Amino acid sequence: MDWKYLLTSFEGRINRAKFWAGVGVLFVAGLIATGLDIMLGTQSANGFGIFSGIMTLISIYLACALYAKRWHDRNKSGWWTLIALVPLIGFFWILIELGILEGDKGDNQYGPDPLA
């Protein structure tokens, strides 16, 4: 798997398996950053630490790239990622659209079918 493409490119399409692999990588990276903050004592009183703060900022970009490619597989613009800003509904919309529903069969305007 091309991890650089998966986590940094906003072009093309990915299937659900690659989407969940990318989500898993971001989750584990967040856990490691939080663990480093705890072990090194860099957490502030509000629970935020240097490493987890930096990882959060990096993860925003990486997640947007991941989401854009998955939206493309559903034949929608990557701008649909902004639905996440709608409280509660946005989370479930993204979970269902990107994590559960199948992508378009065959080629679409964003590229070839990732399962072909």
C-alpha cells in the first residue's frame, strides 16, 4: 500500500478497506503522541500536550486527504468533508457514507474503480 498517496494526496479514489486502514494509522499515531505526552510529562492542566497537539494538527490534513479520496469513490466532491462541522449529524453522515457504503462501480469523474 502506498501510504504517502493514501495520507497526503487529494486525488483519486480509495475503497473502504484502505479508508479504514488510514483511520487506524491516524488513531494509533494519536495514541502514541498521547503516550509520549504522558511519559514525558508534557501535558498541561487541561490535558493537552505538545506531541498530541502537534499530531492533532497534522491529522487534520491527513484525514482531509483520506476523506477526499473516499468521497471521490462515492462520486462526490471532497468538500463534503465539511459535513463533519455539523454537530452529531456530521459524524454519523461521514461514518455511514465513507465507512459503510460501497463506492461507485466502474470509473467515475475522479478516476478508475479502486476495486477493478
